[in-house]
Amino acid sequence: MIVRVRLQTGPRIRKARGKNRHVAAAIAALMWPAVLVAYVLGAWALFAEIQVAGAFGIQRGLFSHWQAWLAAAISIHLATLVLSRYGREGDLRLPIHIFSWISSFGSRRAAE
């Protein structure tokens, strides 16, 4: 026995730019406090290491190092900037000058 299900054709899928701009803007707005917290924790860990501030709250693990907090803060900050730019303009573009600097970093060392 063969059963055929006939479905109606729906609206055509179109490639519209910036379909989820409102979602990207909302996520970017919620990420700004995380950026601030990561920068503050990185500064606190750095100042605790050079004994300017009190003991840092996280004593063991990856996030007990200030470098991990600053790397996390910078990466979250870049992601937030990209999402907020997409939310405003509807064009998802990465900050190319930063990535070109990172990719040329190894070639500069080899030349020295």
C-alpha cells in the first residue's frame, strides 16, 4: 500500500539580509555586563598577582590566571561588537584589521 501525502506549497524562502537583527541586538545588549565583569576580574587577578589588591577569589584552575580573564574579556568584547554592528546595520562583518594583524603576527617573527 502506498500512501501519498499532498502538502500545499507555502511561501517561498527568500534570502533576506538582516533577518535576525533584533535578536542580535538583544544578545549584544545582554553581553555588555559579561564583558565588564570579565575585565574587572582580569584586573583584580592582575592586581592581586602584583600584590596591589587583596587575594583573588579564584585560587585554582584556568580562571585563576589574569591572562585567561583578559583573553575571555577581549573575545567577548569582539563578539559583542560584531553582534551590535549586525543589529544596527544588518551586515555581519568581522573587524578584519584585527584578524589580519593576528594572521601576520607569525610572519613578522619569522622575518626577525
